[in-house]
Amino acid sequence: MRKLLVLAAALALAGVAQAQTTTSQGRPAYGTSSAMGPWNAELGYSTLKIDSGGVGFRPDAVRLIVGYSVHPNLAVEGLAAFNANDDNGTVVVGGIPVGVTAELRRSYGLFVKPKIMLGDRLEVFGRLGWLESKIRVSGAAAGAAFSATDSGNDVAYGAGANWYFGRNTYAGVDYLNWYDKGGTKIDGWTFSIGARF
């Protein structure tokens, strides 16, 4: 995690020192505040991995991010995510196989996002913030059903890249460590599409 924080700080400092806001032809560069407004919104599909006590599940979530660029190389963002697809598995408890379903019920949080344009269309970024997540596990064994829900919050961090295919529209991919505490870890990759306005 320390390497990621150092990378994020270096990206922010490099951007402050030399923010690229125009192309070689003098036009506003893709993804810069001079090409469009300071706001951005993106919708993504997250493929998650939840590991807890040696048992793993792979549910999916829909993720929404709204951000505001306070500088060409730094944004603040709000994140909300909701269950898109749960995952089923079998856990053996006391020699009895138990069918279990796990899902991410919801997550929300706040982030700082250092970013820098590499050329006219490629933006790379880091994310560091706080995320609260709620997971639900349910199942049945020997005719008895059970359900449990738990939530927690943790420092979340990640990195990714956006490719601008228009002046204010982009497609992106990023990795995010959502939660890692008390023997439970939630992380995953998100594929998104977004716009600046």
C-alpha cells in the first residue's frame, strides 16, 4: 500500500509541475478541464472477490462515481455501488454440505483521485479514500435456512486508466481494494464508461 501512496503523490506532483492542457495543434487536450467542465460521472460493472475465513465468492456490482476536478491533476469523488449478481457456493460445516449465496448489498465512500494525462487520450490515476460496504450471506442445509448481513468500513485504494474516445467521453478500467480487515477482503476490477461535463 505504501508504494501505491507514493505513486499517487508522485502523479499529483508531476501534474502540478506540468499539466498538459493543450495538444500540439493548440486545441484543448482530451480529458482536461479546458476541454470540458470540472465534473465527471461514470457507470461501471465491478467483478468482485470476497474472501472470508478461507471461503471465497465472486459477486458482481454496478458502480456509480461522481467527481469534481479541483485541479487538472486532482479530483474528489463519491462512489456508490449495488448488487448486480450474487455468487453461489458450497461450504462443508461439520461434514454437512451447505449451499451458500453471497452478495454485495451496497457500498458507498469518498475518494481523492490524483491523475495525469499521458498523451492526448490516455489518463492514468490512483484512488485513495474510505469505503463502507455491506455484504449478505444466505443459504440452506438439512431443511433449515439462514441469512446474515454484516457491514464495515475501511481505507480503500486502487489505480486505473481511462481512454478518451471523445473530447468528454471515456472508457476505463481500474482495480480497487474495497475492504481488508478482520480476515475479510473485498477487491476487484471495474470496467466503466464516463463523461466529463
